[in-house]
Amino acid sequence: MKRIPASRHIVIDEDKFLLASPTAAFPQHATRSALPNHKEGTLTSNFENVLKLVLQEEGGFCKDPEHMGGMANLGVTQRIWEAYVGHEVNELTMRTLSPADVAPLYRQNYWNRVHGDKLPLGVDYAVMDFAVKCGTSRTAKTLQGICGVEQNGSLGPETMQAVHSADPVALIDAICDRRLAFLQTLPSFTVFGKEWSARVARVRAESERMLQQTPEVGISQRQG
């Protein structure tokens, strides 16, 4: 499967481009009790599965003088990595970053901020990939807008109740639709739109596949 080259990663200013989301209530799922969902500290987190997919999309090392944030590897720019570790790093360090190295950063900066362990399977991936590419604040507010709750960027109990009351397939579709609609407003969509659209399509398909996850994987038997 073709992946987007790291050199084409775009860092989006989420304050400059805020996606307005309708506040109409989202349709509820008729079989909510059957929906597998995360509960922090219960069974196995889906973080590792989601991160593997995100890193496949992000690609490997890139050194492009026009790349915002400097060199990048596994979707992490030099600027972001230096901020995370608290000191400057050289090219060798960036080239040798491994999934194990960057996993704590992805968990801290993205997964935990969107409360990935509390989201339904599949929805967690759609939300996480959106957050990685477009920012956690935008993603949270978009999710709240879809679910018809206050768009304050804080995914608290009210938001989670609305999320778990929704039809998960329709929710995934709405998340991906809103993400694509936002990307289409960016000037750079004329250059990267085809690749961005393909990524959103892959995320949509994989997220919906996760809803059918078998118990053997160890993550589909969670109860909210």
C-alpha cells in the first residue's frame, strides 16, 4: 500500500484554520450496549495498534529544506523532538529514531489529549490520525460538534457520553468527512490534496474494520 512520503507532511496551524462544526445532535446507535469501548486500565489499550497505523502513514526519515520544523522521521519533526527531549539534536539522532523512541511522545502529545483509551474502537484511530495531522484542539472540537455538545476542546464526561451513544460507523464517517472538508480549505490542498484524500480514505476503512475486531486481538471485549 502506497504511503505518503515524509517530505509531504504539512504542519497545520490549528488556530488559523478552525473548522466550524454543526451543533445538531448526532444520531444514537441502537445497540450501544454491544459497542466495544476503551476503559483506561481495563484489558489492553488500543494505542499500540493505532500508533503502528499512524507511523505507517507518516513514513521514514526526511530532510527537506522546505519542510516546516526541520528534518523529520516517523512523523516527528526535529523541532518537535527537540522540544520533547529538552535539547538540540543532530541529524544522526533524527535518522535513528525508532517507533519505541517516538511512542511516548505520540501518547503524551496526541493519544492522551484526545482520551484515546476512552474512545470506542475504530473511533480512536479516526480521532488519533486526525489529531496527529490537524491538531488535538481542532480534533476535539470537531468531535464535539459532530456529537452536538459544547465545542470547548475538553473531552469530558458529557462528550464521552455523547460519543458512546452515537452509531460508531456514522461517527467515523462524520469525523473523516469533517477532516477532509477542512483539508480542502487549505491552499496547499491543490498540491497535496490527492495524497491527503487517500490517507483519509484509508483511515476511514481501517477504522470501520476495527469495529469488527475479533476477541483474539485482546481489545474488543472492553465494556464501558
